[in-house]
Amino acid sequence: MPKTSPSCSECGLLNCYRHDKHFPDFCLTEGADREVVESISQLYRGQNQDAVIARAAAEVEGTYYGKLTRVEEIIAFANRIGAKLIGIATCIGLIQETRVFVKILKAHDFQSYTVLCKVGSVDKTEIGIPDELKVKKGSYEAICNPILQARLLNEQKTDLNVIVGLCVGHDSLFIKNSDAPVTTLITKDRVLGHNPAAALYTSNFYYQRLLQPGQKL
Ligand code: SF4
């Protein structure tokens, strides 16, 4: 059995960031195989895609820290990795926001190609989802089809794919099947206005239920 705790979430020092404190006994940095760390560091050097992405992300962070919105950061990042065609994997519930994003991309000289989550229009019952689990029971209700979203964007040979509000799990399938690197513009939270962090910020009072053990969801 792998040892799962303590890990970085139990560390109050975070010394790996600036070397201004000390490493805890259980530190994952101290415990890591240095050869593995060095071989992974090699992946961030040179001109391979991972290295280009790593440097572009760091450049956007370092240049615009706290100054740009995420919409703008995606544009800045896309420019730095040389992306021309942006794929958008959107949720139907966020199609209006996607349309605005497409206009913004155009204003910044990007091409874009959008695939809606319901593409393919396969009824949920066709993949074994019972009618009682439909949002609107008794109606035709298409599955979210993240694998087809990814395949269609792969066919277009998009340079960077952007998730706009895909569901939990559908996003996993999209990321798994996307050829292009993926980033997220909007993380869906139907209750909290797409700000899932709000549940964590308010878990000391309004969302205390999150911390109650034994709740099976
Ligand atoms: S790597 Fe070490 S210092 Fe960094 S957060 Fe994890 S345990 Fe703490």
C-alpha cells in the first residue's frame, strides 16, 4: 500500500518554494529520487512541446502576475506557444459565454472552432443511462459527448483546446482524448456561479456540511 499521509497538504512550511524555512521530516522534495527530479527537469528544457508550454506559462505568470484576467492569460499563453487555431469544448449551458469568448479571440487575431458538449446528439438511454437520471425525464436528452468533442477538435488540428464549463468527469474524458494541450477557461459549478472555490472559502460556516464525515454523495 502506498503511504498517503502526510503529504504536501499537511505541510505548514512549503519550503520547496523559496528555501526560506526548512523541509519537514516527511518532505516529498527531500524524499524524491534526485535522478528522477533531474530527468523531469530535462523535459522542461529545449524545444519540445512540454518545454515550450512550461516556459510560456511561467512567462505569462511572471509578466502579468495579478494583472490579467484568465481570459487574457489564455490569449497571452496561446501567443507564446505559437497557437493560431483555438479549439473550444463548451458546455451547452455556457454557450453564450463561449460566443463572447470567440469574439474576444477574433479581436486578438485567433481562429477558433467550437464543439458543443451535445454534439452527436446521442440520447442518454442509448448508453444505458436510465430515464430517471435525465434532467428532464421522459424527453429526448443527449449525452455530453466529450470524446467526440475531442475527436472533432483533433480533426481540425487545433493548437490549444479550451474547456468552457464541461461537467466533472466529462472534462476528464475530454482532456484524456484531446491531442492538443488543454486549458480551462470556466470550471463549471452550477450552484456557485462557476466559482467552485467559494465552497471552500465558506466551509467554516455556510458549507460546514462539506466537512461532516460519513456523507455519501
Ligand atoms: S515538497 Fe516538502 S516543503 Fe514542499 S510542500 Fe511538500 S512537504 Fe512541504
